Amino acid sequence: MKVAHASKKKWYTALDTKTTDIGEMILHAQVPPESPWFNGHFPEDPTLPGIAQLEMAVDAIRLAGKRNVSAAGFRRVRFKRVIRPGEKLEIIAAPRKSDEDAYAFRILVGNELACNGVLFVKDPDAEHMKEETS
């Protein structure tokens, strides 16, 4: 199991990352109350937008899986619970056996499911290599 520790992004703090023995990529993170995502997104009732949650799922693969990827698409995304400022999140991305560029992901707050779905990624480095060899 590989473990990396805290790093700071512009709008959230990655507390740690790891890859499990079964290939799940896990990112533990926290979005502070001063994050720009909460400015104007329901000022009286701050909520982490879905697009930010999806970006964190991609980051779980980037950081824990040490892959230079970007989102290529999403399927069956379900938002089950509101994420509030300061809550600690566990973002888990598990590779799907049927497609090497697809991951089932889920975001947990404590033991409660906040969001889940399927994420498709593309690796710009791999695409560049294909172009050079074609």
C-alpha cells in the first residue's frame, strides 16, 4: 500500500492518499469554509457543488494512482448528500475490470455516501505516445 501525505490545492486540502492492495485509489481531503466554491453557492446554506466533487474524484486517481489524467466523461452520477464546509471526505476510485480508463468512484462523509458514479479518464501522455508511433 502506497501512502502520500498532505498537499494543498487552491480550494481543498489533500490530507493523505493511498493505493490499496486491491487497486483502489483513496484520497482523504477537507474543503475549508473559506474555499471559493462556497462563495455565492447558497451563501445562507453553503454547499460543495457537484462539479467540485467530480474534480476531487479525478484527483484521487491523479494523486493516489500517480497518473496524469483528466476527465473524459461520467456516467450514473448520483448526489446523495450535501457536503458542507470543513467536512472531511474520503474519495475512493476503483478501476473497473471492463475498461482500463473507467473507475467506479464514491465520496464519503464519515460512513455516509455523498456521491458516487463511474468516471472515465484520458491520459494525455498516452495519447501523445500513440500519435508519435502512428
